Amino acid sequence: MPRKSDSLKMRRFKILADANRLKILEFLLKGPANVSSISSRLDIEQSLLSHHLKIMKDEGLLEGRREGKTIVYRIARAIKEGKSKKVLDMKCCRIDLA
């Protein structure tokens, strides 16, 4: 029977295995951004981007806050570490996106 930590690892690895989600994380390392700016910079259709953002937010990798009619996303404070803030502690592994 899988341990609770194993299921976290499997979920997080599955999320990170998607190239678009990894691009989103790398982009948000530069700072918070709204859906339209992420979509235009990464060339991801807004509906697909919203799907990825929801998955990442539900897993605790991203945080979102409403600003008027838009939502601004950023990497969750809980997973950023290191002085450069380019190391992510995914609670299953550490990723250096520098």
C-alpha cells in the first residue's frame, strides 16, 4: 500500500512532467503574472492555460489573487527556497530552475 508521501511524489512528478506546466513555473519565477500575459508570452491558449493553472493551484504549487477582473498568479511561497528563489521545494524533491 503506497504511503501518503508516495502519493504526493507521484502527483507532483505527474504535474511537472507536462512541458507547459514546467514552462509556467519557469515564467513565474520572474514574478507574478496574470493569465493573459502568461498566455501571450508562452503561446498557450487561455483555456488550456487556465486548466494547467487550476491543477497547479489545487496542488499548492501556485497562489492566485484577484485584482479587479483578473487573477494574478505566482509561485507559492511555501515551495520557493534559496536566496536566488530559483529553487523549488516540491516536498517530494528539490528543483533548481536557475
